[in-house]
Amino acid sequence: MTSETAERTRSRCMPCGFEAPADSDRWTVADHPSLGTLTACPECGSTNVVSL
């Protein structure tokens, strides 16, 4: 994996700015009845997370 690819696999929480690798154990999950399992921010709990 190149460093450019590694940078693109990061995710960021839009409300609080928390950032970590997308596949990191630092992210938590939230279960939604109709959407299924969502990535959740460990800092604020938001599921508004984008990949960079």
C-alpha cells in the first residue's frame, strides 16, 4: 500500500473532526433498525462519518 492510498483510507467525523484510519479499532459501531450497522465516532457518537 502506498502512502497516498493509506491517506485515502482515513475517515473523519463531520461534527467533531475526529479522524482515524477507516479500518481502525478506534471507531465504534451503531446499529440502526433500517440501515444496519453504521460507523460511529468514539468521541461524540455521531454516525456522520466520511471517508477521505
